[in-house]
Amino acid sequence: MRIHRLFIAAAAILAIASCTPVGGNTDAVIERKVEQLLVEMTLEEKLGQMNQLSPWDYDDLAEKVRRGEVGSILNCTDPEQVNRIQRVAVEESRLGIPLIVARDVIHGYKTIFPIPLGQAASFNPEIVEKGARVAAVEASSDGIRWTFAPMIDVSRDARWGRIAESLGEDPYLTSVLGVAMIRGFQGDSLDDSTSVAACAKHFVAYGASEGGRDYNSTYIPERQLRDVYLPPFKAAVDAGCATFMTSFNDNDGVPSTANRFVLRDILRDEWDFDGMVVSDWTSVSEMINHGFCADAKDAAEKAVNAGVDMDMVSEAYIRNLALSVEEGKVPMKVIDDAVRNILRLKFRMGLFDNPYVDMSREDMTYVPAHLETARKAVEQSVILLKNDAGTLPLGDRIRTIAVVGPMADAPYEQMGTWTFDGEREHTVTPLAALREMYGDRVRIIYEPALAYTRDKSQAGIARAVNAARRADAVIAFVGEEAILSGEAHSLANVELQGAQKQLLRAVAATGRPLVTVVMAGRPLVLTDEADVSDALLFAFHPGTMGGPAIADILLGKVNPSGKTPVTFPRMAGQVPVYYGQKSTGRPALSEEMLVDEIPVEAGQTSIGCRSFYLDAGSTPLYPFGYGLSYTTFEYSGLMLSSDTYGMDDDITVTFNLSNSGPCEGTEIVQLYVRDLVGSVTRPVKELKAFRRVTLGSGETQAVSFNLPVRDLAFWGMDMTYGVEPGAFTLWVGPDSATGLSADFTVVKR
């Protein structure tokens, strides 16, 4: 019997190999290969392909792989070990189906880039794509061919720890940068040995977790789901993203891992996605905790019937679905379709032809080109929030600098969340970079004052104050440790932790110019910090090359150009706060009476019945898209190609951008639109285009955008997608709160 099985397996593999044309693996060829292999598989082997494990015991894993009970493994980063277990799959299992080796490579593998939220601050898809390409080249050299990124959850709540992994609050920006990241990971072809299959996550609406508390429920109606949260995922499908991951949350009572509407009706039927869908870590079995499933068998049935192809780690599929098929609760076609999606991915990745890691491949970790790309990413993502009286750049007038704060020399912390493989010894801190760049020309007095960001002891603050008094300027490096953001790291208080506020107030009281540099994993409430600082720089955890890039900005070698990819609140009570809000029937006015201004025994309506907070007003501390420069930019001459457009027309937008300041700089110009009247209420502004424009001092450039009218579409009252005729306003400017405006009308012709 065993000889007979081996003969069948060998015949199947020969048949697959013989159908490969000289031209390579076309879609038709791959589909034939999938079908020929599928027909040879037992139900148990099919369920094995749908099972992903994180190995703890090699011998146990090897035996499961040998029996065909594993389709993918994650968290194995030793290339020799990868080849060892892959050899078992290819040479010792009955059908020789290779494994997919996966790992969370979120913003770099060894060379760590800014966290995704930091990369989003660059508004530069080119640098985001390059960062993902570096990560793919480094990770694939250790056998990792699948990563769980990009995270394209639209994220509008600073309390949510996973906002660090996001690309910000805006659907358009998230879509553009998410596509760039997919291109970088997957390269020109998935079967290239340096390519890594991308995974669009989390499907869907996870970023709206109630109260900003991770894993929490969401309540997103279909219209908002389609207008705000689904567009980045549709862009990912159109970009050829290989895989999708379901989210932990339930939306309107249905866990995403069993949401047939989004997984089948939308993802498969509407969008024609033919890639593979994987659950998040144990999210199949966690539906029991949700109260949605009675047991693991029930969870497995609901997940696979909804459209989840692979079960990450919980083993609910492999332990239960054979019985479910026998009972008729899961159709065999559902199993076969899931396995088709998995095998199709493996063929597209070239794993059947080249399953092993090339051990002779040159080590590409931390190569100079990768480090330089990481440095450029930081340079373009640092945001200048305040710069009174030209405090920055520091210039030649400085002879002594006091460097204080717990983030000045914290190599581990500046890498940020989800850096399993980054190494602190390769991380260059701001203190190290400043010492190297200044050399003997400037004296640097280093007094961290606090051992770490949560340190409440104020014993070291006096030493920092003494250092400040002896210096010409103070640079305070504050922020968050890496552990304070990321998955499961939500915060109710999004202000600086520990005694950092006390440190800043104390050194500011010396009267020396205070430059505050914040390194964090989320937008923080920086109202007090902005008040006491002469200059304020924000760097979402910048990674390996954060130190040299920040030092270059401080010294004026690089002019900052980053913009806020999320809104910064004045108080935590404002969140969720975002620019694309609805107007309400009583929108806030420009002049608001705040709590300290209200007369005693004021009448009920004396402060005006408008939509704002008595203690925080209606505006954030820093709006979406905000960021200063060492130079100044002026916008003028906004013109539209017409004042009336048909449904199939394009809107040509032109204006002049001038650098009216003292040095070269890069401005991120932004285009927003408002649909003034719709069949349903519309956001007050929506980002529709952006561009980085570099100008020399005194230079003026004509800038143009082409905006198709079809890009104004939304889901209307009758839940159909389209553009509604009517009046619109368009803005171009430096951020979501300011700029030049023009009106136009869309008509049916």
C-alpha cells in the first residue's frame, strides 16, 4: 500500500512539472498545477495545508510536517533551521508540498525603519516602498517569505496602541502608502527569492476599537465601512497583495474571522480577490471568548465557511474540520477552495521550484545602502511642530549643549514596537550622533535625569538643570519606550509618562533655549510641552538610524519636511479626533467661550449651543498634515480648469508655490475637497492628492494636480457608489486646516 501511495505522489509531481511551459508559471499553468495536486490530496492533507504553527519543539514539528499536517510556520529565523524543516516537507512528506515561512516584519527586519506611522509622516510612497524592499531583502535572506504587513487600518484614536503600526487617519494616504509597501515587499515578482508576500491587515475596521482599547468591539455601519475603512483594502487587492488577515474585533456583533459579508461578499465576490486569507493569532478559537461560538469545532466551522483559508496557531481547523465535513456542516468545496488559495500562493511564490534558502547568498543586513535608506526615511518623517524665533537649526553660535532626557541614548527604545529582530548594538542614538558630528567643536554635557520614560524619580532633575545653566542651548529627548505602544499596549492617558513634564519645566525655567525632541509610538498630548519649548520636533520611533537623521535636522544639515499623518489632540478627552469629521447641525464657531471665561451664574445658552468642548474647544493642538520648515512657503494663484464639470471630466488644479524663506526646503502640498450637499452627510474635508515639492530659496514653481471627478464618489443614501451632482469646495495648502480655496459644480450631462 505504501509503495502504491508513493507511486501516485511521484506521478502527480511529474505531471505538475511536465505542464510547465518554457515561458514560466502563467496563471493558467498555475491553476492546472493546483488542480492536479489537489486531486491527489487526502482530506487530512488538505487540512494540514490550512494549519499554521509557531514551532516550539523541532522534533514534534518535523513529525507533523512529515505527516502533511502543516502548511506554514512562523517565527523561525535561522536559515539552517528553515532549510532543515523545509527539507522534511519537500523530501519526506507524501506530496512534497513546501512550507511558507512567515514572520512579523513590520518596519524593517534587521535595519529598522521608522514605525509605519512615522513613515506615513513622510507623505512619500517612494521612501515607503524602498523601506519595504530593504526589509524584504534582509528577511528573505533568512528564509522568511511572508510578512504580516502592511497594517492598513484607518486609525483615529491615539489611545489605541496599534496606531503605531498604521499609516494614519486618512483613507487616501493609507491607500497610497499601503500600496507602496506592498510593492516593496513583493518586488517585481513573488517568485523572486528576495520577495516577501505581503499581508493586508486587519480586515476590517480594527482601528476603530471602542475606547481605543485593543481587541475591543467596533460598531461601523456599512456606509462608513465602505467610505472610510475598506478603501485601503480595495487598493491592496488592486495592487496584487498576496494575502489578507482577519482582525480580532467583532463589528456590529460579528467577529471579523467569521464575517461572511466582508470575507466572501466583498473580498471575493465584489473584488475578485484570489489570494489567501489567514486568521490573526488564535482569532479562530478566540471567537469562543467573544460568545459567538460554543467551542473550537463551532469556531472552525464558522471561520472556514466565512472564508478564512488558514488558521494561525489555534489548530482549530486540523483538529475539528474532518468531522465537520463528515457531518455536512462544512462542504468539501469550501475546504478545496481554501486549499486552492494556499497552493496558488505557494506556486506564485516559486516555492515548489526553489523551496530552500540559498546559504551562499551575500549577507545584506545593515549594508550601507540599507542604512542610508533608513536614514533618509527618518529625515523625511521628522515633524517640526514649533520653532520660535528661529531656535532651530542650532547653527555655529552654540558652544555648549546640554543633552537631557531618557530618550537621548536609548537604542532599544527608539526602534519602537514590533522589532523582533532589530539589534540595539546597531542602533545609533541622538547622543552618539551629536557627539560624532560635533566632535571637539562643541562641548556636550549629558545628564539624562530620568533612567527611562516612566521613571517618576525627580532626583536627577537637579543635575539636568545644572547642565542647562552651563549650556548655550538644551536639547531634551523625551517620549515613550517601545513597550508603551503596539499590540495590547493601549493607554487612557496619552501624555508623557513619569517625571518628563517636570524635567522639561525645570530646564525651561533656566531661560536657556529649549529644543524638545519627542520620540513616541503615537500622537501624544503635547500642550504643556509646546508651551515650555522654544522648538518642538516629533519623531515617531525612528529606528536604527534615528540618531544621525535627527542630529542632521538639529544642526541644519537637513531641513525637516514631515507632516502629521494623524491629528494631535489638545487633551486626551478629544480623542478620537480627526480632520475628516462631519459638520453636525451646530458646527463650532471660530470664537468659543472656554471654561475659564464663563461668567459665574451664566445663562444656559450664553456660551452658544455649538459642538465643542468647554475645556478644549473644537480644534486640535496640531491638525492632520501639519508640519513646519526652516524656510517658509507661500501659496498663490489657485485656478481650476473650469467651474463646472461633468461626471466623466477631470479637474485640473493649478497654483503657485513659492519658497519665501532663507534656505532650500520641501513642502508637502495637499489637496482637499468637500461635497457641500449630499444624499447623506459628508466629511468637512477629504484628502484627494498630495505631493512633495522641493524649492530653493526665492524659487517659485507652478504646481498642478489632475483630479478625476469620479474620485468624488461615495456610498449614497441608496447604498450605490457614485458621484452626486452639486456644489463642491476645493482647497490646496500646507495642512488640513489652512489653504487657498475654490468652488466648482458637478452636473449630469
